[in-house]
Amino acid sequence: MSTAAVHSLWTIAADPIPRIDAPKIEYGQLSPVLIVVGAAIVGMLIEAFVPRRARYYAQVFVSVVALCASFAAVVALAAQGYGTTKAHIAAMGAVAVDGPALFLQGTILLAALVGLFTFAERRLDPAAHGNRVDSFAAQASSVPGSDSEKAAVKAGLTTTEVFPLLLFAVAGLLVFPAANDLLALFVALEVLSLPLYLLCALARRRRLMSQEAAVKYFLLGAFASAFTLFGIALLYGYAGSVSYAAIAQVVDGNVPHITPALANTMGNDALLLIGAAMVVMGLLFKVGAVPFHMWTPDVYQGAPTPVTGFMAAATKVAAFGALLRLLYVVLPGMRWDWRPVMWAVAIVTMLVGAIVAITQTDIKRLLAYSSIAHAGFILAGVIATSRDGVSSVLFYLAAYSFVTIGAFAVVTLVRDAGGEATHLSGWAGLGRRSPLVAAVFAVFLLAFAGIPLTSGFTGKFAVFRAAAEGGAVPLVVIGVIASAVAAFFYIRVIVLMFFSEPRPEGPTVAVPSPLTMAAIAVGVVATVVLGVAPQYFLDLANQAGVFVR
Amino acid sequence: MSFPLLTATAALPAVGAVATAAVPAARRTAAKWLALAFSLGTLALAATILVRFDPGGARYQLTESHSWIAAFGVRYELGVDGIAVALIGLTALLVPFVMLAGWHDADPLETGSRRWRPTQGFFALILALEAMVILSFEATDVFLFYIFFEAMLIPLYFLIGGFGDRAHERGEKAASTQRSYAAVKFLLYNLAGGLIMLAAVIGLYVVAGSFSLTEIAQARADGSLRMATGVERWLFLGFFFAFAVKAPLWPLHTWLPNAMQESTAPVAVLITAVVDKVGTFAMLRFCLQLFPEASTWATPVVLVLALISIIYGALLAVGQRDIKRLIAYASISHFGFIIMGIFAMTSQGQSGATLYMVNHGLSTAVLMLIAGFLISRRGSRLIADYGGVQKVAPVLAGTFLIGSLATLSLPGLAPFVSEFLVLVGTFTRYPAIGIAATLGIVLAALYTLVLYQRTMTGPVRKEVSAMPDLRVRELVVVAPLIVLLIFLGVYPKPVTDIVNPAVQQTMSDVHQTDPKPEVEAAK
Amino acid sequence: MNPVNYLYLAALLFTIGATGVLIRRNAIVLFMCIELMLNACNLALVAFSRMHGNLDGQIVAFFTMVVAAAEVVVGLAIIVSLFRSRHSASVDDASLMKL
Amino acid sequence: MIALLIAAPLLGAAVLLVGGRRLDAVGHWIGTLLASASFVIGLVLFADLLGREAEQRTVVQHLFSWIPVAGFQADVAFRLDQLSMTFVLLITGVGSLIHVYSIGYMEHDERRRRFFGYLNLFLAAMLLLVLADNYLLLYFGWEGVGLASYLLIGFWQHKPSAATAAKKAFLVNRVGDMGLSIAIMLMFLTFGSFAFEPVLSQVGDTSEGRLTAIGLMLLLAACGKSAQVPLQSWLGDAMEGPTPVSALIHAATMVTAGVYLIVRSGAIFNAAPDAQLAVTVVGAVTLLFGAVVGCAKDDIKKALAASTMSQIGYMMLAAGLGPLGYVFAIMHLVTHGFFKAGLFLGAGSVMHGMNDEVDMRKYGGLRRYMPVTFVTFGLGYLAIIGFPGLSGFFSKDKIIEAAFAKGGTEGWILGGVALLGAAVTAFYMTRVMLMTFFGEERWRDRAEASGQAAATPHESPGVMTIPMIVLAVGSVFGGAFFSIGDRFLHWLEPVTGHSEGHPPVGAWAVTAATVVCLLIGVAVAWAQYGRRPVPAVAPRGSLLTRAARRDLFQDDFNHVVLVRGGEHLTRSLVYVDHTLVDGVVNGAAASVGGLSGRMRRLQNGFARSYAVSMFGGAALLVAATLLMRAV
């Protein structure tokens, strides 16, 4: 390395840097996120200072209040027209406040609230030594089956840290779809991921599987985010900026003033293409699209079921939000490059998800694969690259998240001696034992299968229509075939529940507290309402269908 | 805004379903009576429709139209033409009888948990099914139709899979697995068809920008909506496939025998007499109206398939050992006639086909229900297990014979009228196919009479020697249907008067006119 | 010298890291490889920042370090708990869930 | 009024069949009453017709519109003219008599009520058939009588043979019905209508080929109903039914419906010579077929059935001759209705007295025990062989004349066949007569040999004998009454039309030949069965005899070709449906399942292999994106 080069490097670095004026933050418009983060911090303080006995209640209280307040804030913003007319970019271009962002944030918050209920459920497990327990490990640090764990259980310890963790994750999820520059995107990604990694490890039963799930999720997640980051780096290198708007300008080739360096990198499409591909890949990992889906079944199976439900719903929503924004705001200029690729991804995802699910024997894995297939369907809507496409995806996400949480909530109810009986054979004849629960689960399955008069059908119709109008008819046909295949295994479960003889030693259905009941009820109501009278929500999604640039 | 009669007709059974399902487990009989009451109420409403409908009037009457899902351009649009009226009448008429016939079919064998309420479920499901079927007959919005066309699979699925021939299954563990196989097969076949149709529905919207049948048909007629030939044909195929599965048309028929064989007789009647009619009805209303050119393009193939169905179904019926399977294949043969009549594109053919839907509903109901009574007595579906029933249960045998004669469409019974109309209608345009189809007449005589001979005549087998004759309840079920069969056989005019105008309009939609008699043509 | 070379270096490091992830068994080593990938990204960012003559890249790099630190905390916690319950840090041993 | 004709027996059928057991006591009286009521109505109408001019004797009564669909207008309308009037009287007259007879014959059957219900149903259907004003309504009646005959043949359902015979009859008839329905469709296609008036009047406007097609289809129908070759096989088995049924349906009325159809459609056949020729051929063949079969049967009813077949062959032959023969066909039909019904009733009376023994080889010398039966049967016998002066003589002789009168070689062949038929008829009827009423009383030792109590032959009660006597009177004087002054000819001519034929040889010659033939036939029979005793068990006999016993292998042919072949076809189709059609679907499902099984193995649980797939995926993604830009 020549000294000249070094010297020049130093001299440039030593140049007086243009002074940075204090950032201008629109606290009002960021309030949803801020509230949640604040609540999370409060939660940590509670962990630190509130006596153990009261923690659970304090945490639940704080979390519920925070989520409700945050949701109220979102509604308020939307009411003030930030979703449509006054949509603009806040926090020095870091965060967008526009229709899609608010819609998805609202969805995430509701999903989080419902998920919170399942987190807080303490009736399902038999009380250990007289104190109610939830579905999280008494003491995460203690080795499974060790004396310390027994002691912890005996002492009635509970991991109330899950609530602040949940809130942090929610904060990340809220920023993710709203992130308007690559930095915010990356930070949000990590903020939402890290708490989830931890939550996955905290199951009370089957802790080995839980920990394994956490490790897999963590390693693969970190791996993926490394790719994302590298992609970010390349994009930055290509455009010389991390803000979506700027990059978009460069991609479209209409930049106000071109510096020589920029002119140099702009010419190099490889930077753009590789970078875009890697960032997209990171997002596809989060939504669980083939071939980045493989973590999904294991993690869904191993994680505590409430976490799985929350994760399956909220993460998908946020990740698709981010994906939409990236593709619609940053990369519309290179539509013709990424659309064919996404076509391929969508097709493979639909087919693999549907086909592999057929032979699953564990209900949670089954739902995992079904979520993969659904990711494929949603991608079909993403590809439409039209306002209808956006709104259809938004609607689908909203519909899907409630069905998912509801379904996993039902899964928590079917239990035997070893905790939840997730093996399908245990579900035989459930319809005989407790028709109501079976019927509710059947409703969810039918929604997954996209049977008319359920939210699943409305959503599926919306995305397929958008795709068809976007000229992706073959995609629609394949999607239709995939849903036919998918229908088979949903039906299989229904057959199992209603038409096969119950096993004498089969699992029983625990009677939950109002919390889980609420979660399930919300799921059912959402499923039916969005199926029978979806007009209002479709309008909502349609108004919210425009990204601010 | 007058009283929404059509909505009410569909809503009443829906409400009934909920109410029946809500009846506590112990009060089985109450649930039955409640359900029966609701179905009779529906029948009354259907009768009002029949009265209020003016054959000479507008094409779609008693119309209702409300915005539903504006985002998809979907409206809640109802309206009935003559064809729909006839079929709604059939549906509303059959359901009460079906309920009576299945009065005890859903009484639980073993008591599951306290909350296990099969009886309530059975009757509630039937009512739910009725509501959906009626709505699909009323819908004049393609999307609305599709929704119920698909949704009706669910209640029927549970009816098939949940309730089998109790008598037949006593002591047979394999039966329940066979049953769920049949149910799944039924659902997957129809779901697949429906999903293909979904793609076509979406395609239609992309092309036409509307779901309203009347609007699209209008636009097609005045040429403001043109479809590329290829597009139209693909869309047609998408729709037709779904309807052909439902109908069922060879070679998409294999789900029907399993479904009818495994389900109880009343449910089997619902499948073949009511639900399958939605398929043929939809061909007539949607395929022809929306895609006239494609329909005429497809006619030859469809006719050949229909012909195959007729002969093939009949031959297979001859080869069956299981009573219900036999009737199922007979139905396949009859559906061949219906589809043939629809696509013959003559007013005789299409009026005949519509009439056929009604008559076949009645005749199959009689035959299948009595077969059900027979099976419930002996506890076997195998023809070989019977013999000489006529001696011990003359009334049962007599009514069964009438049902058989109706099935082989003997003049004087309703099916003859429709079958002959279909044949003539086909013959005037496609003589060869018409003649080939008459073979079906002979084969029909073969399988029905063989069935009757093997089960009812000959020396009395000792298993049936103690068989009781028809009970009052059963007679109440069968007698009115038989009377109706005879009446419509001798005086079908009331129905034809309702149907003909609608058929004429359909004919004009596909730009078809009846061929002139050669003598006139020559002049 | 031409900062593009730093990019090649970054790419190289990134690839090394990725390869490490694919071929090593020990969870800790795996994790270190991922850290290596992150740092490769940092290098790339800084290099680009230098090329474009603005600081965005360097800012991102700082954030990345923080994030990486956080990841270490979470990651090690999880890995350690796994190690304690299985007495092995091999990720291949953790394969209860499959198919 | 015309409607009442049908309504009366229809009402009877409804009441008797729906009424249930409570009517068992009076059922037969109700049935008989309504049947005769319809006969009375018939007489009234007849008188009314006689009161009119020959041209005004066609009454059309339009009841209501049956099936109205666009151009397709089927009405329920009745047409009463000389032709249908003739049938009405025959049907109701003979029908009523047989009702009376059945009261006695079915006395010991607990299902007598139902039997009368069926009989009434038959009358209604048959009247509908002959009174219909259009072919579709005729088809209604056509299938109606088919149903009635199905029910009555299989009346003793507990006998599998009866049930089978009934089914066979219905099926074979269905084949014929196929022809009728196709004919109707052709008419609709051609004339836009299928009512007698428009069709028959527009015959001139269409091609001969089309008319031939229609004609052949009608002939097919006629063959089915009238048991003509090749659809004759059912009539023999139909004898499983109670004897009155055989007398009414399978001798006097229903089986002659084919002849009615052809005569009614005369206009079509007149314009289609080929079709006509086909009719004559069928008639001639059946004539001989029946006669030959009749010679070999030992079952008295089957022998009579065969003779029915052959006699209808005569009628067909005549009908095929066109205007030459229509009248005589109907005339022979009527006279045959009398004497054949009489013969059957006689046979029934014999069986009644011999506790339902039908094998003539176990009869013999019965004339002493049942004189009335003997006399009536004898008269019927003389009538059928055409003994000069009796009814059969007149009608048959006219047909033979007409056959010759057709002229040309055809004329000679047909005439020859007819003469031969006359001879054979004389032979087998004499055989029947001798084996039953003459010779030594074989039934005694036969009964002992077979171990059962010796039958005690006795005369039947009056309720049975009276009808026989009436019919005997008819069969004696009917022919003369019709022929003297050509009454029947003038009566029927306006409808059927008539053209006087000119036989190559004088009418007297034909008559003489006929008489000679029948004498030969009688003589041969006497030589064989009169002089030497009748062997107890049938001798093996010549090939022809054995063939004749087996209905000239017609059934065997059907069995091998149709039944066996059909069974194989259906069985293979069932297999195809299960393995192929269904197999494809199940196979597809299975293959998807297998694919799924293979794909899920990729999910091997190792985090690193997941990472590999991610890495590969990323690589693919990048590569693809670059590729997209490249192309």
C-alpha cells in the first residue's frame, strides 16, 4: 500500500465535516412506536423494582395499556389524514408515516394485543405448587430437568420478562414496515428479531426443543441479516445514500446533481442488482418464502405456542410491509428485473408449502407449512405492482394474522399429560369430545383453505384478482392449484376431528381463562366479518394503498 | 322496496339451521320438529314465489339488488327466471320429505360427551344446505353465485362424512373410514372444480369489469363487450369444468357413487336431486349466457361426453351389486340426458332438460328413499341380500316399482316427458346422437327391472321374512312424491309454461333457433 | 490506492464468513463467522462512504457494531443455555425437530 | 264420452290398487263392472257411428294440451273412427268376458283384487293406444300395455321363472319402443308434428327414403309388441302368466297392437314400398316360424302362443300388402281375437280341471270329463284351422287370396307361404286337439308314476264356461257375419282404403287349395297322434323338432350374444371405472403425496443445511436478477 494513498485517505478524512444541525423529530407522528418502547422500558423497571408477586399483573397491565394507547395513536394519526393526504416522511427521512405504514402498524398492534392475551394465559397448565403458571419457563437459565429448575418451579418463579420482550419486538415490528431508509430498516429488523430469538427459548415444556428452535432461529436469522446488511452496503455504494427516496431517484436515473463518484457507481448495475437481491432475500427470510423457509417449521414447532402465534402473525405482517415498501418505493425502476424472480419465488413457495404440508403429522408444523404456502399467495399480490396489489396484500395480511393467532390459541387448549398434544393423532375425534372447540378450529382451517364466507377467501380473491389484473394469470392458475392441494390437508384435519373415533387416552381440552377465550373469539369474529362483510376493511386497505415517496 | 321474498326464502332455513343447532342435546325430537317446521315455512315461501312469478313478465323477477363488496364490484343481486323458480320449488319441496325420511338416521348410536349432538347437527346442516342451494339458484351475480356454489360443499361434506347408514354399519368398523374417504373425495373433487372456476371468475372480472350477470349478458348482446375467442373459450372451460364436476359428467363422475353409497339415503337424495342440479342449472344460466360463442364451440364435445355418460352410466348401473351405487350410476346416466338437452341448443332440449332436473329430482327421491327404508330394515346395501320382499311388504315393493318405472321413464310418469323432450330436441339437430341416446331407454329398463326382480320378487328369503311394510311416516314421505310424479307425467303444462319463456331467452342469448320441419323448409 | 480493492476484501471476508457458517459445527464458531460477515459489511460501508465522500455509510457502520454487540449478548445467552442442557455446542446435535 | 271409455277401467285400476285389502271381497266385481261399463259405452258410441254417414264417422275429441314446448305440441286428444271403434269393441268385449272368466279362474288366489286392478289398467292402456290421435299418446298407451303385461306375466312373482319372463317381455318390448320413439322423432323432424292428421296428409311432401326409415322404425315397434321375428322370443315365456292374461293380452288384443300401428300408418307404408316389403317378409317368416315351433311344443299354452305368433304373422303379411290387405288383416285380427281367446280360455279350463298341469302328454281323453270345454275348444279349433264356414276360414282365405293378388313372384312366394302355413296350422292344432281330448287317459298312470295324487278332471264352473261359450259363438259366426256382403270391408274402407286385388288364379282355386292344405295337415296329425298312442315322454325327434322345441335356438342366441356379452361388457366397464377413471385421480393424489414425502426429507433438522439452502437461494436470487438484466 503506497503512503500517498494513505496520506490522501487521511487528508480527506481530516477535512472539516459540514456541521450537522440538530435532528427534527415529529414526536407526535412517531408516538405509536415511542409509546411501546417506553412501555417496554417501564416493563424492565418493573422487573427490577416491583416485588415478584405483583410483577405479572403489573406487566400485563402496562403492556395492555401501552398497546391500546399505541393503537389509539395510530387511529388518531389515520384520522388526521396521515394515512392519505398528509402522509409524509418523519424523523429526517428515517420513518414514513403513510397509509400502508399506519394500516400495518394497526394490524400489528391488534395482533400483539391478542397475542399478549395468550402470553398472559395462566389457567391451562396445572398449577405447580399452588401458583398459577403460564406457558413460559420458570427460570430460563436453569438446565431442563435440573434441581435448580425444580427449585425455581417450587418457588413459583415465572419469566415475566416476556412482556417487555414482547413490547420491544412490537416496537421493532412497528418500525419495520415504516422504515424509509436502509439504516432504519436494518435496525428495526434486529430490534424485532432479537427479542423473538429469546422468546423462542422460553418454553416451559419441551425445553430442549424450545432451545433448539431458538438456536436455529438465531443463527439463521443472524446469517440472513448479515446478507441484508451486505445488500444494504452495496445499495448504499450504488446510490451513495441510504434513504429510499434518494436511492429511488438514482435507480430511476433522475438525480438533481450527479457527483463524479455517483456517476461512477451508478454506471455499475451489479451493485444495484446484487444489493437489491440480498436485501430482498433478508426480507424473504422473514416472511418464510422458499428457499429461505426452512427455519419456519422447526421454530414454529419448538417455540412456545403463544410466541409461535404472535410470531407467525406479526412478523409476516411487518416483513411484507417492509418488502412492499422496498419494492414499490425503492425499486419500481427495476420492476422488470425483480418481477420474474419474484414470480419464481412465489410459485415455488406456494407449491412447496402446500405439498410438503400434506404429509405433516404435527399440527404446529402443519400450520408452519400452511403459513409458507400463504406467503406464496401474498407474494402473488405483491407482484401485481399496482395499488390494488398493495391494498389486497394489506387486507390479506390483516385477515391472515387473526386467523393464525386464533388457530394457535386453539392449539394451546388441546393438552395431555405432556402439555400441548400437538401430534395430529391426538386430535382424532376431538369433534366428539368438545364439538365447540373443534368447530372453531374447523372455521380457522376453512379460512386457511380459502372457503367462501371466510376472511381467507376474501383475501385470496383479492390478491389473485390483483395478480390477474397485473397480468400474472399463470400465477393465479398455479395459485389455484396450490390452494386445491392445500385444501387437502386442512380437510384432513377436519376429518380427523369429526369423523374418526376418539382415542380413550386421547388429550382433553383445557378450559382457558377469558384471556385465551378473548383471543379465540377475536379470531373467529374477524374471520367471519372479513368473510361476510369485508367492504369496510377493503375500503380501508384501499385508501391505505399508496406509499409516500 | 317491496318485501324481499327471495332473501326471505333463503334466510328462513338459515335461521332455522342456527335455531336447530342451538337446541340442547337432550331435546332431540324438539330439534327435529323445529327443523321440519322451518323447512315447511320455506316451502310456503317458495310457493309464494311460484305464485308471484309471472311467466310472461320480465326475464328476472322479484329482483333485489344491494351493494355488497364494492371493492370487488360485487353486488348482492337476486332474481329468478322460470328455470330458477322450478328448481327452487323442487328444493323447497324435497327438503321436508328428506327430513321426514331421515327422521331417525341421526339418532346417536353411542352417546359421546354430553355436548355431542348429532341429531341437531344433522337437521341444522340440512337446513343450511337448503339455504345455500336456494341462494345459488337466486343469485344473478356471478361472484355471489360462486360463493354459495362453493360454500354449500361444507354442510354437505359434514352430512356425507358424519352420518352413514347406521343399520348398514352396525358392527362394521371399516365403514366409517370408507365414509370419510367418500366425503373427502367428494369435497376435493368439487373444491378443485370450484377453484378452477375461481380462476375463471377472476378472469371474467378482469375482462368484463363486472360480476353482474344481467350487465354482462346485456353487454355481450349489444356487442359493447367483446371477448377474444381464446379468452372466452378458456373462461368457458373454467366455468364448465366446475359445473361438470358438480353435475357430474363423465369422466368426472367417480365421486358420486362413493358419496351416495356411503351417505344415508336422505343425504344421497340431497346430493343427487338438489345439489347436483346446481351444476346443470349453472351450465344453463352462466355458461350459455356469458359465453355464447364458446358454448356453441364446445357443443359437439359436450354432447359426446353427455352421450358417453348416458350409456356408460347405464351399463355400470347394470353391473352394480350395491343398491345405492346402482342408483348413483343411474343418476349419472340421467345427468347425461340433462346436459345433452342443455347443449342440444333447441327449445325442446333445454325445456326438457329443465323439466328433467325437476323430474329426476322427484323420481330419484322416491327410488332412493324407499331403497333407504329397505336398507334400514335389512341392514345391508347388497342386492344379493334381498329377495321376495314383494311378498312380505307389498306396499313397499309397489312404491319401489313405481319409483323404478319413473326411473326408466315410463309414459304417464313425469320423467318420460322430459326425457322424450330431450331426445327430440337433440335429434332434430344431431340425429345420430339422438338415436344413440335412445339406447339409454332400453338400458334403463334393464337395470331398474333387474334391481326390482332381484330384490322384490322370487321366493322370500328368510332374512326379509319378518320385514315390516312401510310405516305411516314413510308412506307420508313417499305418497305425495308419487302423486306428483303421476300428475307431472300427465299434465306437465304448469311447469313447461313457467320454463318455456326463460328457455326462449336463453336460446336467443346463444343466437340459436329451432330447426324448421323439413317439410316447411322444403316449401 | 483505489478503494474498490477494499470492496474486494470485504467481499472476500464476507464469503469466508459465510463459508465458515456452512462448514463449522461449533455454535460459537458459527456465530463468530457471522460476526465476521457483519464486519465485512462494515468494511464495505466505510469504503463506499469514502468513495461517495459522505458519512452515511460510516454511521451505518457504527449502528452495525452496536447491533452486533446486542446480537452477541442474545446469541451467547441462547447458545450457553443450549450448551448447558446438552453439554455440547455442536449445532448438528440440536436436530430434534426435522421433516 | 270417448274419454269415459278409458276413464272407467282406469278408475277401476286406481280404486283396486290403492284401495288395499279392505276391497279384497268385492274387488273382482268392481273390476268386471267397470270393464263391462266401458263395453257398454263402446256399444253406445258404435251405435252413434252407425247412425252417421260413412264419411262423418271420424270423431276427434281434444281434451287438453299435454306437452307444449315451442314447435313441439303434444295433445291429449282422442280419435274415434271405424278402425279404433273396431278395436274398442274387441278389447272391451273380449276384455269383459275374460274379466268374468277370471272371477272363477282366480278364485283361490289371495291377490285376486290386484289381478283385476291390473286387468283394468291394461284395458285403459289398450284403449288409450287405439284411441290416441297422435303417435306420442299412442306411445303412452303402447308402453302402458307393456307395463300391464309386465305386471300380469309376473303376477305370480314368487316364481322366479315368472319374474324373469315378465322382465324379458318388457325388455324386448323396450327395444321395439325404441323404434317407435325414433319414428316419432323422425316425424317431428320431417313434418314438425306427430299427430295422425298432419303426418299422414303430408306424406307426399317428403322423400321416399325418409318415409322408408319411418316405416321400418314403426315395423320394429310392431315386431316388439306383436312378437314378430326377430323380437318374438318373449311371447313363449309370457305364458308364465295366468291363463286369462294369455287369452286377453297375449292372444286377443295387445299382441295385435303392432298390426293396428301398421294399418293406422298405412299412408306412410303405401308411399314406402320397401318398408311394405319388409313388413310382408317379417309376416311371412313369423308365420312359418310360429307354425313350426307350434308343432313341437308339448306345453299346451306354449303351443297356442306359437300359433298366436303365426296367426299374427298372417295379419302382418296382409298389412304388408297395403290397401289389398289392410281390411283383411284387421278382420283376421278380430276373428282371431275370438277363437284364440276361446282356445286359451279352454286351455285354462283344462288346466283348472287338471290342477294346473300344462303338459299335453299328461292329458288325453278329456272330452268325457269336460264336455263344454271340449265343444267350445273344438269350435275354436275348427275356426283357427280355417274349416270352411267358420270365421277363421273367411279371414284367412281372404289373406291368402290377397297374397297371391300381390302379383309377380312375390305374390306366388307369399301365397305359397300362406298356404303352407295353413297346412302346418291345421297339423299342430289337430295335434293339440288330439293329445288333449282324445286318446287314452294318460293322466291316470302318469300321475301314479310321478307319485302324486291322480288328477280328477272336472268341468269348470259356469262363470268360466259362459265366456267360453260366447267366444265360441263368435268364432263360429264372426267370419260369416263380416264377410257376407263385405260388411266389414265397407265399414273399414273409409279409414284404411281398399283396392280389389286380382289373383292370377281364380278365387275359388285359392279357396280350394286352402281347404286341401288344411285337410292334409289334419290327416298327417291324425296319422301321427290319432292312430297310435302318444308317448309319455317326448321322443327325441328329428333335428327340426328339437330345434323347434327350443324356439329354433332364438333364445340360445340371445343368451349367448346379448346376455353373456352384456355381462362381460358391464363387468369390464366396472373394472375400467374403478381402475382407470378413478385410478387416474387417486393416482394423482398418491403421487402428490409421494412427492411431499420426498420433499419433506430435505427438512433434515440440521441448521447448517438450512443455511446452505439459504446461501444457495441467495446465490440463485442474485444470479437470476443479474440474468434478467442481461437478457
